[in-house]
Amino acid sequence: MSFLFRDQSWVQLQEHLEKQSLLILPVGTTEEHGPHLPVDTDARIAEAYGLGLAEALEPELPVLLMDTIRYGYSMKIMKKWPGTIVVRTRVFMDMVFDICRSVLDMGFSKLAILDCHGHHSGLLNAVSRELCDACDKAIAILSPATLSRDEFNAIRRSPQGGAIHAGEWETSLILHLAPEVVDLSRATNVDTMRYHSEFIAGDNFLGRQRVTWSTWYLQPSETGTYGDPTVATAETGRRILEAAVANGARFLKEYWSAR
């Protein structure tokens, strides 16, 4: 039987309500990703991550995978190149809120959002608190980047600042998921992020952000890339996804079991 939300009839959804199935909502966006990656990179990663989690969890707990949100907010700096679709922050937040509120009002109580776009993190955190206030239900937010950080750092080939936007991490994942849409002949490392300090990590995989400060404006990109995609490999992408799925599935079992 399918675990896709869109494949269910209302009768089948009623059965999932009785089982208190876990809902998974992947959230990506449509945005330029350098000269070598497709504009649906974040949405493609979100969709694959959601599918991987649902497949990993289904043998042990009831789960429903919702359709991926493919549009969202990006900073103005990303509109320098064609391909970036920008939804205003409040419009994006209201859309996510309404989607989540709809399923929570149906009676579902366990909902996990997959945050697969860096510009969404603060917005989704705010939405989760608004939903908790409105519905008295606490949703979970997971990021495949955060949940694969240790494993990626153990095998990464790029320097500090090499794994942000369209860099080694994302390029490796798309090489694994859909190599036919990657053009590594156009990849370059000229836009590896060079600024980092004790407060600001060149990328969030090596170090942590101790303050909020967008340093992208200190180093305008020539290519729409912020990182080093030239060292990306499909094998790195496979191991990243496996780690994110394994760690995410362990957490979601804990989240679903907590009553």
C-alpha cells in the first residue's frame, strides 16, 4: 500500500488517523544553483530525503509522505541569476502554516517538516511555534544538512567555506540522485567562501554560527555558487543521504513514540 498522502482516499486517511500515522512534509525551493546544478536542487533533495525517511520508517511505524513544497523565500542576492522564484516571507509562512494546520485539524498529531533550504530555517521555526500555540501540538523540524554533518565532515574534500550553496554537499547529493542533470564541466571553485572567524563559520559543516550575519554580501559570487563543487562525487552524495536518513529515522521514531 502506498505511503504517499496524495494516493489516499478519505477512508484510508481515516485509517491512518486511527493509527496516528506520522506525517512528513518536505520543504525545498526553486532557486539558481550555479552553472552546474538545476534550479530545483533544494526541492529535489527534499523529495529524496522524504522518500528515504518514509521507506526507512514504514516497516516500524505508520507514515504518510506529503507532496514537497517546491517554492519559498530566497534573499535578493539570489535573483542576480535566472531561476530563482521568491515567495514573500509572510506568504511562505502562511502557506506552510495553513498546510500544517489543515492536517492537524484532521486529527493528526505527529508532523515532521524537512527543512532543505537554508533561507527557510528561521521562518519554519517561527511557524512551528505558531502551530503549537494554535493547535497545542508540537511539530518537528529536521534538516538533512544538520543530520549528516559529522558523516560529511569525515569524508569531505573541500576546504572551510566549500560546502554552502551549490558547493560540495549539494553537488554530491545531486550527482548521486540525478547525475544526468549535473554539468561538472561548468563547476568552478572561484566562489569558495573565504570569510570565517570564531563567530562565523565559512560553512556550517565546519564550525557553527555563534551569531547571525550573512557574509554572502562580503564576497559577491561570480557564478551563483557559494562553495566548491569541483570535488563533489556521487559516492559522497550516497553516504550523505544514507547518514541523513539513518539519523533522521532514529529521531522520528523517538518523536513518534513520545506521548
